[in-house]
Amino acid sequence: MTVVQPATRPVSDQPPALLEARGLTRHFAAARGRGVVHAVDDASIALAPGSITGLVGESGSGKSTLARLLAMLVPPTAGELLLDGTAIRASKRGRRAYARNVQLVLQDPFSSLNPVHDVRYHLARPLQVQGLCPPGARLDDVIMGLLERVALTPAAQFIRKYPHELSGGQRQRVAIARALAVQPRVLLADEPVSMLDVSIRLGVLNLLADLRENEGLTILYITHDIASARYLSDDIAVMYAGQLVESGPARSVTDSPAHPYTQLLLSAAPDPAQPLSAPLPGHGGAPSLLAPPTGCRFHPRCPHAMAICSATEPPPAQVAPGHVSSCWLHSPEYAPASAQTTAEGGTDEPPSKLTDTD
């Protein structure tokens, strides 16, 4: 299934994608010969220069695997990566040059930093590997500048500290500074705040926003929290069971979710204006990626499922400017009467969220 992530601008005004994945697929052999895990299937996504794209989905939906494919940490089973419209070579030199442009920040800041080395070592190492290490004492000046960029000030107090001497938020800022050391153009942030205290998450999100605003950094923000994706992102892509099912401008996706799975995610997000209620709506849990459902992978949980849903994979359909969803409900021959009324000029109300009574 292919859903190409659009930019928030009209299609005619879109700049060429800085980083683009076409038909990325990754299958893993399961333990003890139990089959093949379909971690990512036919995923296409395009990141516009200077944009923040949110990639949203449940745990196990394939978000982190897609991030590692985009970072070239794991080879794809099929598909290709393009940087500035040019396919990436799989050679050692090609991967090193690619790493200069695309960096990954991992979810757990403690396990991503070596506990036996101080902050200076962690920030000096990428400069040395990429041949960007300035001679003499200037190296410490560069490291101090990196710490200041991620708001670890005064930098002199942090440069000789070890990971265990830092808070979770400070460790994540060091991890971001390490990624910035090689002056990347794209930052892949894989659940960068999920392991941090709620009180300091906003600071890290604002740091990412500042990096985009002040330095033009292109960011893929991966999260299971669609509310934070809306807060930070220009665009949102929704992933389910290894496939991208919906994408578009953040406000369009969250205000008028077109795919039933996106509606499910939004109905599960906390709403300060509403009292705590009800169990998570929907039917059952996510499917096994060892034997994903045929047709639309969401159909076993979908209250709107039809016979076609289990038989044939739905094609992507544009439901609003730049907003794409893969669901048979958007096909004229399967659309419900309310959707047909809208198309004919009737009321234009956003799709309702999933409820227990649907």
C-alpha cells in the first residue's frame, strides 16, 4: 500500500522532496523458521525541505522499522531511497555520505549513550568519524556550541559529565546534539519524548520546532501520540500493521480523519474538555505481522468493514487537498450515502470517530 506524504502547500507549489522513500518493504525471518514478519510493506513517503512530518501509529505498526530503513541502518527487502531526487548507493562510501545528511535519534536516551564515556566523547566521535574534527583546542569550542544549540547551558557544566549524571531530558538533548554534530539536513526522531517525564516533554518538542524554524532542519517525528504530532507537525502520516493508510496536512488529518483507523487513534487520545470514559473503541487488537490479514489490514477491527475489504487492498484516494486515505469507503461504489451526499453538495461534516455503537 502506498500513501505519499504531501506537503501542506498546494501540490503545484510543492518543492521537490528532500528525502523520499518509494515502495520501501522490509520482511524479517521469524525465529525458529515460523515464517516471515511483514514489518513494512510498500511504504512511500516524501519529506519536504524544512518541514516536520509526524509518523503516527500503535506500537508494533512498523514506525521504528521505517525509521531504520530511512536511516539505512537495515537494508530494504524492496524499494529505494532518494535524496534530492537521486537514488542512494548501497556502497560503504554512499552510506557514509548519506549519514552526513540523515541522522536518527533513538527513543531511549540512556541506552543510546555509552555509560563509560562522557558527553565530550559522544559529541567528538561523529566529528572524527566523518572527518569534521577541527584541529587542536577548537574541538572543544565546537562541542560547546553543540551543547548550546540544544539548550544545555552553561555548556562547561555538561561537557565532562557521564550519562548517569544527567536527567532523562538532558540525555536526550545530548543525543540530539550528537546527531546535529555532522550538520545533517534530515533528522529522524523516533519517539524522542516517550521515555521522558511529562513535565519535560514539551521542552524537547519545542527544541525540535526551533531547529526547524531557525536552521531549516527537515524532521520526521515518530510517535504513538497523535495529539503531540498535531502540536509539532506540518503533516501527518498514519501507519497501521506495516502500511501507511492516511497522510495529509496535520490539521486536515486530525480535524477530518478519513480512515477508520485514524478515527480510532483520535478517539483514544485524551481530550481535556471531556471526562475520562470508556474503553478503547474498536474491535480486537492489531493483527500479527507473521500472517497479516488479506485486503485492508484494518478490516478485522473496522466497524465499517465490507466484503471487498477482506478481499482486495484499497487504493489511495484523495479526500481533500493534499489529504490521501486508503479505504474502500472513499470509492464511489462503496461510499456510504452520507459521503455521497457531501460529494453532491450536501453537508460537509468530518467523518465521525469510531464508537462502541458503530
